[in-house]
Amino acid sequence: MTNNIGVNLRRFRKLNNYSQQQLAEKAGISRVAYRNIETGDSEPRPSNLNALAAALGVSVFDLTEQVPKLESLRFRSHKSLTTREQAQREQISVEVANWLQDFNGLEEMLGKRLSYKLKPIEENNIDPEQAADEARAQLKLSCAKCIPDICELLEKAGVKIFLIKSKLNKFFGLSVGEPDKGPAIAVNTDNSIPVERQIFTAAHELGHIILHGDSYISDQLRENKEQEDEANCFAGYFLMPRESFINIWKENRGLHWVDSVLHTKRRFRVSYKTVLKRLIDMEMTDRGIYKKFNNSYRRRYNKILKYKEEPDLPKKKSEEPSRLDNVDFMEDRLNRLVRDALDENLIGVSRAAEILKISIAEMRDLIREWEIFG
């Protein structure tokens, strides 16, 4: 029970935008006592549990209820995790499980569950590039068409998308299989991660769903390098088909090669490293191209690219922007389901706020914004 209490306390505390100190003061207990309850280091006294529930505006049952667990979760790391990182991983898993439970509940409540359209591809034993081509064909994307909104595309294909912010080192995303009423993909949208990487992560996890359906085992923590490489290959060709890449690269042959990379990355909404990797795979260059690009970019735009950084806006306003922004990667289906459920009086404002992971005050503000256009 203690672990469930700690997880639920964190969830409700964040929902109300309280720090540990603020919630402890509101409940009339010390910060140390509260911290020990939230971390599971101590069992809460009944009086403290009641005080915390009252401070959060929830019932004691809300704090003690069982946290949903995912059985078909693929959430792995290339290295052993520290104790703190393991705790962060557990919290992310809980947040994803709660989100998926809420999402599925809304779909069933409203009768708006979407069927998964890419299942037939999973049943074929094919290489990553072919799988990417077949996925695009199934989604009615021609080889020449770029993907303007991958979240919308995947959601219409029956894949749920969860955007989560986490400081867990080198956590970019995870995915959930059909046994847990998926498939679903969670992408880390922390400000330190470029939007291009977020888009690639969504495609990467789709690659795992299609290519590695038998690998969705929650207690497996270490990455399989071969499978990671295959998912990367799938993502590259799903976002940037071979034929279309070749045609666009040829069209740019008169440009400075750095600008050609920037134009191509912007066209396909991928990172510059994804473009460089494709050039390496096509044996047009070697791995030394990464260093050459950074040096040439610095000379051309007087800017040094840092680790995980994408090229910034060019100096001249007339030139095309190079780096994508947050509005280029947004999920909105869950918000639509919440609004539908509110309009039909199937849920209340507090429940809507909990599902969207915002405060009740923010939820009321959002409802007012919705009403501007009726």
C-alpha cells in the first residue's frame, strides 16, 4: 500500500502545483515526514493520511488505490540505471499507465475507440526499410509525401500518443503493446530534446511496435542493439523515403552542401544528423561528415552546434528557418476526447483536469478558451 500512496501523492501534488514543502505545510506535517511518505520510506499515520487527502481535496481511497501496471511495456536503457534513475523510470511507467487507463476509459465512454491500421504489417517478416514503405502505403502516404504532423497521422492509425516531460538521462520514449489496449507511444518532450528528435522517437517506437511485437516485456530493462538499429532504420525511411530523399538531394545540388543538409532536414522534419546518416548509408560519404558539418556550419553561420542541438534560425530573415519548434510536435486527440466527455456531462471539471494533468484552475481557464469560438 505504501508504494501506491507515494505514487498517488506525487500525482495529486503535481496536479495541484504544490511542492513537497507546500503540501506538507497545508497538511500540517513536517516536510521530512511528508517526504518519507511520498518516497515510501515510512507508513503514514491515519491522521496524516486524512490530513493529506483533505489538503489535496481527494479521498483517502484516492491515495491508497492500486496503481495500474502495464504488462506489455517496452522501456529500456543502454546502461544500468542508478537507484534514482530506477525510481524515475518507475514513476514514468506509472504516469503512462494512468494516462493510458484514462485514454481508454474516455474512448469506451464515448464509443470512439479507433482500430489499429498497421497490424497486418506486423505479421510479415520484413526488413525495416520495407516495413517503413509498407506502413506509409497503409497510411496512404506516397513516397514523395513528407509527414507534416506525425502525431495526427499515428493517432488516426489507432496509435495513442503521450507527450511527457522527464529529466531522466537519455530517455527519449517508450511504447506499449496491444495487450494493454495499445498500441501507444510516449515521447519525452523535455526542453533539452530537440523537436526533430521527438518526431524521430515517435517513428522509432512505431518501428518497435511493427518489427518487434514479441519484445514487449515489462521487466526487461536492457536495450537490444540490433533491435534499436532496426527501429532507427525504420524511422529514417518512414520519415524520409529513399526515392524522395534522392530526388530532393539532387534538386539541391547547386547549394552549398551545408545549406543542402539544412533544406533537406527541414523538408522532412528530421535532424541534420538523420540526413548525414542517410548520406553515409548511401556511401556518399563517411562518418567524418559529422565533424565536417559542424566545422562548416560554424564558419558559415558563426555558431557552434552543441550536443543534442539543432541548427538555429539563420541570421537573414529571408532564409528558411532550420530548427523546428514545439508547435511542430503536438498531440491533441486526448484533449478532444476530454472536451467531448465534458460537453456530454460524462465527466466533471476536476476529472478533466486530472486526465490532462493540469490544475483545476488551469482546466477552467482552458474551458473558457474553448468557448471563444463556440
